Amino acid sequence: MVKHNNVVPNGHFKYHWQKLVKTWFNQPARKVRRRLNRDEKKTAFAPRPLKSLRPLVRGQTLKYSAKEKQGRGFTLFEIKQAGLTPAFARSIGITVDHRRKNRSAETLQKNVHRLEVYKSKLTLYPLKPNRPKKGLINDAVVQA
């Protein structure tokens, strides 16, 4: 803004603005590369569960309390009832939420049953095929 009775300033706008333009033509190729890298990483860790196991919880307010949905993670008590430890549960694809509390015996039993069914269907492959580990859930014996 120019105040008083001054000369209007000359705008020297003849710089080379094309040098300062940032293009984004590599975006589609980069997107493909990231997707392929993710797929490659997944196959390196296979076989694994597609999704982590989450508990069944109820909505909080009166309006939604009839609705059952998947929660953030199992409580420490639910995991203990299923015969697991929190650290081991996380390592086999079970989510753990240390802040959640069990307020209903019915939901507690449902979630413990859910964990037991998951445990019964789970197959753990040993890191070294000739040395399976024994633990909360024993490694499967791999026949070579």
C-alpha cells in the first residue's frame, strides 16, 4: 500500500517463474511403487491373520447400547481368563486395551469364548523349522 502523493512503484515481475513451479507427475508411479512394496512386505511376513482379533463391545449411550460392534482391544482380565499374557496376545494378532473395563459378565464370557475359539484355530509356525518352541501355544511341528 502506498501512502501520500508518491510515484506508483514499478513491479519487476519478469523473473523466471517456471523454475519455481513444483510438478507432481511422479505421483501415480510413486503410488504404485508404495503399493508393491507393501505387498512385498506382507508376503515376507506370511502366513499371518488378515486382521487382528478385536472384542465385541456395546455402544455407550442409551440410543446405541443395543448395537454390538468391534472394540479397540480385549481387557487384561479377558486375556488372563483365556490363559494368555498381554505381550503374547499382541504377538499373535490379538489387540489389547489396558484401559477398557469389564462391566458386564455376559460380554466378558463372549469375549473369552472368542479368544478361546481363536486359540483353537491358531497355528504358530516356528522360526527355525527343526526347533519348535513350547509356550502358551506350542509351535506346530513342520514336516520337511
